[in-house]
Amino acid sequence: MDPGRPLTSPPAALDVPALAAEIDRRVRAVPSPSTETIRRVRREYSRRLRPAPPEQVLQLAMELVDRQRWVAYELLAHHPGGLACLDVGRVERLGRGMDDWGAVDAFACIVAGPAWRVGRIPDSAVRDWAASSDRWWRRAALVSTVPLNLRSRGGTGETGRTLDICARLVADRDDMVVKALSWALRELAPWDPAAVRDFLDSHDAHLAARVRREVRTKLDTGRKHLPPRPPRS
């Protein structure tokens, strides 16, 4: 396949398994891999895939997700109409097999959260994730609130949906969930500090100390952590 040639063939002509294998090989061959060097490869394929129907890009993402999860998510998210072809079943298929925080955060920030924000999945789906016995889906529920509030990801501040999910996980002591709860509240804080303070006060007896400390520091200073004290002279 000519790497510089746009994919303008009819949908049936796109060999999704072959293209997924090609992308996997290209990513694995990147010397000194980093976010930026891998993203260059992804951008190349995003340009080539721009004329392709969203449904075929979704098929490609699903074919690729078990090998190059982050690249699969970005290919879908950066395609015109990519998010518009999602529903609950498809989003959950793209999240299948998540087993570390990096995979979860990529899923929630690139796919699930934006899909939720634009109405492709309902609140009830995210509530179901929050009730899961799988720690990674519980984390995904919380991290999916981040795109609702993070300006760089299109967030405009959504207090109700964010605090609804946070309230369901206040007593969870899994470290991955505790850290995600802190993150979710800290991203909402610039939009609605009064609501976040009220949430901390209302749930003080159940929140992990880490959440109380980091979120209050964010509210008071705009930072996650207090700056270190200067050494005594």
C-alpha cells in the first residue's frame, strides 16, 4: 500500500485487518518511541483515512485496539464523524481488556468521556461502570468526567454529572480509584469551586485523605500540591 496515497476507495475495498497490521508494524518500528514520535505516525494515517467512512475507521480501531490501544483511540477521535458512530456497546468494546491506568486514561479521555459529553452514551452507562467489580472500569467512570471539564479537551464545566459519579465512589479505597476521584474533582474545581467545597464537606467522613488534601490544595492554591518549604537557614 502506498503510504502517501489517500484512502479514497469504496468501503468494501478497505482491508481493515491488513491496515491494522500495517499500522502496528509502523508503530513498533518507531525508533526511540515517545508520545510525539508515535503521534507522527498516527497523524499520517489520520490524513490518509480522512476520506474513509467513519464506520470503517471504527472497524479499524476495534481491530487495532488490542495491539496499539492509544493509536486506535486517536485514529477514531481525530476522524470527522468518528465519535458520531459510537454507542454504548461500541464504546465498551473499545474499552475491553483495559488492565492498567494508562489504558484506562486513554480510553476515558479520548473516547468515552468525549462520547459522553456529546450525548453518544447516556449517564446510566457511566453509572454502571462506577458500580463495576472491575477496578479499571470504576476508574474509567471517574476519568470520563475529565473531558467534561478540561478546557483543552472541549470541556465547559458539568457539575451535576461529575459529582454524581464522584459521589458513587467516595468510599472506594482502591488506589487507582482514589487517584481518579482526586483528578475528577480537581478538574471541576476551576468551574465550580463552591460545589466542590460543598462536596468535600458533605463527604468528609468517607473521602480518602489523599482526595481531601489534593482537592483542597487545588481549591486554595490552584495547584495539586503545596510548594516545598524552603530549608531553614
